[in-house]
Amino acid sequence: MTIVGGGLAGCEAAWQLACRGVSVTLVEMKPATYSPAHKSPNLAELVCSNSLKSLQLATATGVLKEELTLLGSLVMTAARLHAVPAGNALSVDRERFSEEITRQITAHPRVRMECRVIRSLGDIGERPAILATGPLTHPDLVDDLKKVTRSEALHFYDATSPILFADSIDTSIVFRGSRYGKGGDDYLNIPLDKSQYEAFVEAILKADKVPLHPFESETYYEGCMPVEVLAERGRDTLAFGPMKPVGLTDPRTGKRPYAVIQLRQEDLSRELYSMVGFQTKMTFPEQERIFRTLPGLEKAEFARFGTIHRNFYLNSPEILTARLELRNAAGVHLAGQITGVEGYLESTAMGLLCALFLLFPEIPPPPSTTVLGGLYRHVTTPQKRFVPMGANWGLVRPLKQGVKRREKKAALVRRALADMRAWNKLIPIENTKNGYIMERP
């Protein structure tokens, strides 16, 4: 079995297959070639945030974590092992997380690594194969996929937030705390009064930005919107968005600030912090100049500036079968963000599901009452306008009428987990073809 792409989806698929006795060749173009956003030679590199979103079971992302854990996800195991404090969210030390997955994959006796660039489906060789090249798929392969599928490739722009060195942050001004106390003191908060906020927004609006190419349309994913694009929607947008001060009190004044910027721990040693919700396309000099005007960041040193990159995905409902196989290229299956899901764990989920479909062709798709089933339905159901989607309750089949509003989320959670446990029992424990026994979680 060949898997192209050593990101989250590719690694998860490789793990699921190898642990059930299938020999896997994992093809990754790094370190020979890097995309515009990748820097590390390791597998499963997190190029944007280090957050895997909420842990709360009332959220679809929280339930997806439980579903992946039930299914024996390698990515979830590594994430919990290398989690950093982040309140009610699951955030990881991105370097240790990536190193953990690299170590597990490369040490597996049934996984063989191969470093080369896949420029066309013809370069893959052995089939069946899984294509998990992600949103930063090599341009040559994108062109080939467009020809083979007879479908236009789609795209949106994604942005990353700056990361600061902790020892360059003035902790006499910045204070610890989480909104409404949820998560204790896991976040650092930069307090701003009204005049400071207004000056900051004005500076962002006037800052030099990295220009797009003339042929590129300015389409962004709503869940990762550049801060300057938000500011253009209205001068108060940031104060009601990533800078909302609700549930926070500045210990120096005893009052709630007009606005705050939260910093989230990036690593276990607390040496790095990222600016939460501050994805940006400002030029590097402008980022340094403007962010150093913030209280407590006057001497800030940046481990990484924010960047913007173009993400590619396919119109999956038009080109995929119910088993995530390309209609026009037998034996080639798609997994991860290339299918039109958005998010680290959503990508992982599609890699895991693709592997299970290949291992056990007889199993039905996951129930539409589960979050995994909702994601699957999203990428296989024809839509007038297909856009990337992260885990949310809108993807899940609604409850029957009669459930009280305040009880709906709890009912959705109970149903999702019960149905996922039932579906998991349909997956054979023993792979008789390879004689390998999997332990059921």
C-alpha cells in the first residue's frame, strides 16, 4: 500500500494500516522539497496554530476527539501525550508532537519511508494508494489532478499567527487568566484601554500587507481569518472577536480592560507563546513595528512572524465515490484536508476513515449521528457551493423533535458516542488476511 503525504492524515492512515498487518510505503517530499509553509523535516508538522480546538464534550470538536480515541488514533495519543496548558482546549508542543509521530511511524516494522516528489498520479506506482498531500499539494500534482478529475481545483487562503519568546514579554503588564476563569491561568493577557485599542486597529489598517498575485482571488477560511481582514469589517470587530475582554480582570486596575490580546503557550517549557486569533498577512517589518506598540510587548522578540499561504482542496462530492476513491482513477483514494475538511483533527479523521474503508470494504460509513459521520457526509454529498468545513453540530443529523433546547447538546453527545461505539464494533478485530490482532479500545 502506498500513501503519499506525511501529514496528519497520511500518518494516521499509515498507522491504522500497518497496525493491522498491511505493509505501507509512506512517500513524503520533505526534506528534499518543502512547501511555502513547511520548515521541519519531521512528519505531521503543524504549520498553523498549535491548538487542536476545544476539549469540551458539548462541542463537536470535543466529541470528535472522543470518537478518534475510540478508534485508536495515533494522532490523538500523541496529542494527549504532548499537551500544553490551554484551558478547555487541547494544544500541543508542536515540535514534541511531530517528533513523537515521526518516531512511531518510522519505527514501525511495516512502514517504509520514501522521500520523493509525486508530480502526477502516474508517479505513485503501486495501487491501491492513498493521496493525503494536504492543502499545500505540489503544484504539478494539482495540475494533474485537475486533468484526471476534469474538475477545477478550489482554494482558500490560510494565515498563521506570530510566536513570541516568553522572556521578551513584560509580565509586570501582561497578566495570566482565562475568560470567565475557564482554564485557570493558562493564557497571558495583554490589556488595552480604548485609546490603545483604537490606535492599534488604525495601525493594522494602514500597515503594509503581503500582496496576492493578480490572478489570485482573496478567499479566506472564516475560522482562520487574517486580523486585518477582520478589522476592515468594522473598527469594533476585533473587540467583539479575538480581542473580547469578557470574564477578564486586569489585576493592576481591578477592572475589565477595553480589549485584550491573549497569548497561548506553545511548548511544554513555556519558552514560546503565540498570539491567539492574530493570523496576519502584514509584512514582517510591519508586524514587528506594530505588535511592539502593545503594552508588555515593547521589547518582544519573535520566534516566527505570521504568514499567509494558499490552501488547495478538491470538489470531493463531484469526484469521489462513497469509499473516498477517485471516480476517474481507480485505486487512488483521497484523505485529509485535500477532501474539503478543515482542521487538524478533521484531517486526521479522514485519514483514519480512508484506511478503514480500504481494510474493510464491507463496513458501512460511520453513522450521520456521529461527528466523523458528519464530516464524511460533507465530503460525499453534492452541494451547490462546496467549501471546507470543520467539525460542527450542523454536520450531524438533527435530533428528533421534542428534545428541549437546553438538553440538545447533551443529547447529541450521548447519541454520537453511543453510535460510534456501536459502529466501532462492526470493525473486525482480527484481520484474517494478515493474521494481526488489534486490541479494541
